[in-house]
Amino acid sequence: MKKERKVYIVIIIILLLLLLASLTAVIVLNSQITPGRTAVIEHNTEEKLTDNSQGQVRIKISPVVTVKNDTMQNLNFCNYNEDRLLRCKLRLDNHYIYESGFVEEGDILRGDFIETEHLEPGENQVLAEVYYYTPDEQPVGQTNVKIVLNMV
């Protein structure tokens, strides 16, 4: 009886160690930051969406964005379009320092993690490249706008 009890205790300890190892692996894998993964997104409930049947695209992005602790605090990248997905890439000189995931119709990307390796403290003028896609992720077009990233 004592031998069986020891076997059960060993099995329980092994199972607990496997569970702990699995949880650790999940936490480590989820902590690796990828573009658009840490985004703060809200759904627009106030603005009417624009019909894109005539090829028009309506966007909004803050002209000055605060970067603090490797995070854009107030990007406010808005997709006010029906049947369009948007994606934003930020380029400083020849370096892409940010790429969002798809921002769906009616969504507002408030902030996200950004690569700050090439940013200087203070104001950095960057090019926001805004790409738009059909709902099945087929590219439709692109527009660019200059914005300032203020790294504090």
C-alpha cells in the first residue's frame, strides 16, 4: 500500500511540473511583442461610416503622437469606412518603426507598442503610410501623411 501511495504522489508531482512548464511556455510566448499585438482598439459609436462605392477613403490620425515607454499614447488612427480594412505603417527615414494589424471598419486604434530604436528624444517627423484593403484583405490603395512622434 505504501509503495502505491508513493507512485501516486510521484505521478501527481510530475503532472504538476508538466502543468507549470506548460503555463510558463504560454506566458513566455504571449509576452513576445509583435506588430499590432498590443493595440488598444475601441469601436466608433459616434461617427457615421463613409460609403466607399465611389473609391473614397476616410481616415483620421493624430498629427502629433506622444511616445512614452515604447508605446504610442494617442495615435487615434480611425477607420471611418464601410467595407474597408486599414493598416498603418510608420517610417522614419528608411526604417519602418511600426506596422499595425488590420483596423476594421468603425474601429479606432488609440495606441500601440512601437520600435523606438531609431527615435530620438523629442520630436521625430515620420511618414504614416496608410494602406486600405477590401474585407477579404485584397489591397485597394495607399495614402501618406506626415506626423510627429514626440518621444518623452
